[in-house]
Amino acid sequence: MALGACADSLASLKGILANWHIDQSMNTPNIIRPARRAEIPTLAELIQRQLPDMMASEAAVDSIGARLGDLIDDSALLLATIENRLAGMILLDIDQQRIIACFLDPKVASSETPKSLFATAESLLSQFGARWIECSSKPQVQRFMESLGYQHQESPNTTSLLMRKALVSPDDKQSESLFETLADLGIPENYGTTRRLKRIPEARLLVPIGRDIFDRDQKLTPAAATAWNQLQNAAAQQGITLQLVSAFRSIAYQASLIRRKLENGQDIDKVLRVSAAPGFSEHHGGQAVDLTAPGLKPLDESFAESKAYAWLKSNAGIYGFKETFPVNNRHGINWEPWHWRFHNRAAR
Ligand SMILES: [Zn+2]
């Protein structure tokens, strides 16, 4: 990029930042969506040629272009469009909990563009249980970043500012109590972000679905219960008996389950390969079931060789159930052929 063009871009970026508060009349809605793989070449070229960056990333623009592809799988490359024109984009490093870059097109972006991009990136990280987010910003955008709730952190680098924002409000007692439980069990703070496991709130409305193989009452959300009932009946009609091992589990129950394993001498890394951390288990949402069939050892990989598993592979999808933890999954959880989760029609 020529020096002149660069200076121009920065001047226009500065212009946008300065005018945000008086530019309310031009508030056309920004649509934020994850970028698609096919868009990478165009986006990389745009970044290199014309879009000014609000961040003061150490990474060269070229290497940012090369990284775009890695971000797609995580939906961590977000685009803002206004009336089908690209207004800006934000690049999020989920592992480092850091905004890598935020580009704006001064000709298209509105005052809402960077706000919406930051808000979407922050909410993506929050879903993984992140407690803060960081970025290195250019000094001229410090005030704007502060208006979004970022605070300047002491750092040895004088050309850029390290800004950090807390993602959990001190009033959020539920999160606070969960974080205490996780710390107590020795589960690292970045558990959800590094494993790409989302926080799952406890279901509020549950209905009974009968007893499991241990004769305990089990529950699911009404929609999941109906779907489970249909799934079980359809299997029975074809001579397959599906049995419940577990359905809804509370956060406290999940914590007690893990605590028991630790007390039996297992180490936490090993435990977390078979059990999700409290607050991150799909069983909290009342939509997941652990299944077995008569004569099989419950919660054992051998379930994958059963007729019941083969039937589920072909038919569970019809009733909205999906296998969540296949072989070599991204979440660091061992293969769980017995674990199936109902997905609402809208989410499918
Ligand atoms: Zn399960």
C-alpha cells in the first residue's frame, strides 16, 4: 500500500470516528454475518488495498490475509454489510480472546458498523464462557474503544494501546458461582474458548420422560421429550429397543459427578475427556440423551457396534437428534456414540 493511500485511509477513518455522534440520521441497519470461504480472496485483496484498520496489530496485512481461512470454521471472521455492500469486518482470535483486526470501509460504514461488529465478536466469545476480551488499538480510536467499555491496560508498547473489556458483569451471580465451581475443580478459565464448547444454561421447563436403566426419573424440555418419544417408538417398531442412561443434568449435578471422579483419584484432564465441565454440558439444556440398548455396557464405545447405533445413524436425524461428539471432535471429548442431542427445528 502506498504511503499516500495509507495516510488517506487513516484520515478518513479518523473522520468517521470523529463524526460518529453526529451521523445518526444515516443509520441504515448493519447486517452482521460470518464470512464464507468463497469470499476469502476478495476480502484478502480488499484488506491489502483499501480498508483502514482500527487495530494496531503487529501482524502484517499479508499474514492477516493468509489467516482468514483459519477463522472461517469458527465463524470468527465477521462481515458487516449495509444494503448488500461491505461496510467492515472484524477478525477474532478465539484462543487468545483477542480482536486481531477491525477494518472499515469509510465510504459505506455507519457509526453503528464498528459497534455492531464489536458487539457480535464479544457475544461470540461470551458464548464460550470467556470472561474478557482484548485488543491493541490505535491511539486515535482510544476514546471510541472506551465508549464501548474497553479500558486501557498498562503495556510496554507505546505505539499501540492494549485495551481490555470485561465480558461478565459483576452483578451476574450465576456466572460468578459457575466460575467458582470451575476454579474449585481445577478447570482452567479458558476451558470453553480453547475447546470451542459453549456455555449451556439450565433448562427452565422440563417434563418427565420416564425412568432410565438405573430406575431414576429423567426429564427433557417439552420439545425434546416429544421428539425422544417419537424416536424411541419408531425404533421399537423396527425391533430396536433404545434405553435411557441419562437426560437432563443440572450444573450442580455435573459438578458433583466430576468431584466424585477426582476423589476416586482421576486427574482433571482425564475426567474432562469424558465429561464436559459444569456449565458446558449439553445435558443442562434438557435436549441431550445418553442411550444404550439391552445387554450392552452403558456409556461404552462398544455401543457403536450395536444395531441400535446403526439405526440411530440412519434415522435419528429425522427426529431432530444429532451425534454431538464424533470421533476426533474439535472439543477434546472422546467419541461418545451414545450421546445424542435434539436440535429445535429452527436451529437445524
Ligand atoms: Zn451425554
